[in-house]
Amino acid sequence: MDALCDWLSHELLDIVDPESGEPVVARVLRTDSVFTGENLDYLPDLFVVWRRQTPITGAASPTIGELHVGRHSFRTGNHVANGVYFAMGPRITPTERPCAASIMDIGPTVASLLGTTLKNTDGKQFAVLTGK
């Protein structure tokens, strides 16, 4: 499995935007070097960190060939610092920000709302949603 992950990481780092010639991948992270815990096997083996300097208009490498896509004014599928989230419910008032949030907090919050807990997680419950 290590050899496959190393090969795939190398291949991902070789992908460039055919329009600019710039790499589209900034880094490839091995999950087991970033995370620990009893549920590590449920995560993917690799995480791709995309370059965000310019929109990606295509992808090309000697292995995969070349793919072109249209330009968009936005980029979907990103988790970025200072992103946006939406909340609705009886304890949420539209005039104030409920709380600072991290994507890591979703699991513990949902678990709390279901009356259980998640062990060994990095996130915390959204107090405003769970009442805790």
C-alpha cells in the first residue's frame, strides 16, 4: 500500500494546468501522517491540497493525458479558512452569528444531537446547537 500511495502522490503532483503550465496540486498528504485514532481506517489514504492561486481550467500529465474545462467565476468543493456556513433552527437567531465553526466540529455536534459522543475527535460540539 505504501508503494501505491507514493506512486499516486507523485502522479498527482505531476498534474499541471495545460493553460498555464502551473501545477494544480500543492501537496499530497498521507492521512496516517496527519491523523491518529481508532477510526483512521475509515479515512482515505491521501488528501490532495489544491493550489488556489488561479482557477484550474484543465488538467494534464503524461499519465492521464489532457482535460480542459470551462472557466467559472467560483470554485466548488473547497474547504478554506474563513469559509461560510449556514444554520437554521429554534435556537438560531438571524441577527447574530451563532458561533465560530470548524469542519472538524460537525461530527461531534451531530453525535451530540443524536444523544451520543464521538471518542478521540479533534472537533467540539457547537454549543448553541446542542445546548451543551
